[in-house]
Amino acid sequence: MAISRRKTLSLIGGGTILAASGAATGFALSRRPGTALRPWEMAGSYSDPRKRALSYAILAPNPHNRQPWLVDLPGGDTVIVYRDHAKNLPHTDPFERQLTIGMGCFLEQLEIAASRDGYRVETTLFPEGEAGPVAVLRFQKGGVPDGLFEQIPSRRSTKEAYEDRPVGADALRALAPFARIIHDLPLVKTLRRLTKEALAVEMLTPRTMGESIDLMRFGKAEIERNPDGIAISGAFLEGLMLAGMLNRESMADPDNQVAQSGMEMLLDKLEATPAYAVISTSGNGREDQIAAGRRWLRLNLTATAHGLSLHPVSQALQEYPEMAAHYQRAHKLLAKPGETVQMLGRLGYGPKAGRTPRWPLEARMRNG
Ligand SMILES: Cc1cc2nc3c(=O)[nH]c(=O)nc-3n(C[C@H](O)[C@H](O)[C@H](O)COP(=O)(O)O)c2cc1C
């Protein structure tokens, strides 16, 4: 069905009005994927301290919400953490760099949660090399509670337009230990353009767009069945799905008006960015990537504590041939020679974002 861009945008704008009416509000509420969001409510409700910490760790940010972690709980004080290679993203993350960063976020969030219960976690990374577990963790008494714990339930990756106002000086100071914060306008403008161009490359390259489309969950039923990937939900979008205007086929067709409008809306959001956060490392081994993930998680929680939103925009950092020119440009702009930019994110004051789905802890335990 061909509809003009203006028509689609007015439809999308109309969704807000529609949602204000009683019937539509009821419909919107009935579309909430309650089971997929339950792990956020379950966090902390386990008696085994390892499970209690893990129930927070599974709420960590991770690429395409793949939740690639798998855990074993041998004995009384040990957690073995694996990365589930079935969750790989071969087109957009061919070297599994971003997935490894996600594992770093998971480990950091786990340690923060354990500390709240007075546990110190002794972590051995890659004890059998890259082919084996990512980490073996031993829970020991003597942990000092980490204040960032309080931010875990509110942390988000906020993928919306941000307000046109600068990041406060206090926040800049608090974030400085974790990332380079860029807020000078010429470089911000350059990065807006770069991130938008890189997103367009990803969306217009059939195999990389295809990887995202495969992971899209269209509407409540699909999200509840597979509480990972890219959740597309809400009364208005589900209305478009019911009308047959939003589905895998329409998203895969670069000439489709709904897909084009969707991409333009994403690009407009990326434009609305007052600052960026950048994490680079001098090496690019697995341990460097884990360390980058740990820093990103602390950055995200610290930003939350300051009322700030953060949104990774990773496209220009991805290692596939169609992206090579943008990758080089990102590194020329943001890194010293030899460094790898591990994370690039938008930073600013955004709207309150909703929780994203998670598999329950039990589904990510090997012996659960
Ligand atoms: C290494 C890494 C790369 C990511 N890259 C992107 C990205 O390019 N675009 C995006 O919208 N989100 C990106 N994200 C955010 C994830 O989509 C997000 O963490 C996941 O959907 C869970 O949502 P939450 O962080 O709000 O809990 C990335 C996250 C990580 C850890």
C-alpha cells in the first residue's frame, strides 16, 4: 500500500491523539508485553545471593538486546559465565566485539548488585582462553556497596530526540572518569552527520538491515514469545501492523513509504543530540572489550543518576566492508592512531523511556 510520507507522519502523529482517548488507552495498556518485562520486577527476589546478583545483571544493556549470556552455578559460591554464540550478529558484529562489550556490561552490573549484598566478586576472565567461558566468578564476603546500584532499575538506552540544552557541568565532571564527553558544537555537528550517514548505510545494505529485521519482534505476541531483539510495540505501531502496513516485508523494501518514513524519523532523532560520549581503548583484545563494557555500564548508570539519557550509536564503529569509510572517519575524528573506538553514544536530556524485554533468569541458566 503506497502512502505519502506526509500521510504516514500525520498517521504517526495522530497516534498520540488516538492514544489519549479512553478506548485507545485501554488498547495501549492491553498491548503491554507483561511477561517480557517481568524480569525487571523479579530483580532481587531470589534467596541465593548469586541468583540475586544475576537477576540484576540480566538487565544490562547489550547489542540488539540479544542477551548473549548463559550461566552455570556450580558449588555454593561460584558463577561460570558463558557467551551464547547462537546469539551472534555475524553481519553487523563480525568479530563479536560488541557482543563482548555487552558481556562487560553484564559482569559490571553483576558485581555492583553483589556488592549491595556485601559480596566482593573475584573474577577470572577467559580462564580457558577465548573458546571457553567468558569468566569464572567467586562470591566472597567483604564487598563494599556500590552506590550506582540504585540506578539499575531506571537505566535505559534512550533512543529518542534529546532536548536542545547543554549537559550540566556537574554531570560532565561525574562522567569524565568513564568516557570522553564531546560537547563542542563543530565536532557535535560532524558526529551528527557521521552517525546519520552510518545508520543509513546499515539500513540500506540488505544483509545488515536483514539481520535487524530478523530480530524485530512485531507486536505483543512476538515479543512475549521472544523477549529479546528489537521490540516494536505500542498501540499505534500495532495498528499499522494490523493494517498490513508494517511488517518484515515492508521494512525490507527500501522503496516502501512506511520504511522510508521510519528511517527519516530515526535520522531526525539522531540529529537532536547535544553531546556524545566516546570510549576508546589502546588494545582491542577481548579483555579490552570487556573493560570497555564495564566503563559503558558505569557511564550509563552515572548518566541516569544525573537525569541524563544515553544511546549507543554504533553503526560507524562496525567492521564490515560497506561501513569501512565511516569506520575510518570515526577513528580519525575520535581516536589516537592505533586506538579502537569501542563505544560512541548520544548524550543529553531525553524523555522517560520504557523498559525493554528480557528473558527470565531461569531461561539463561544452563542448569536452571
Ligand atoms: C555494545 C552495544 C552496542 C549497542 N549499539 C546500539 C546501536 O547502535 N543502536 C541502538 O539503538 N542501541 C544500541 N545499543 C543499545 C541496545 O539496543 C540496548 O542496550 C538493548 O536494546 C537493551 O535496552 P536497554 O539498554 O534500554 O535496557 C547497544 C548496546 C551495546 C551494549
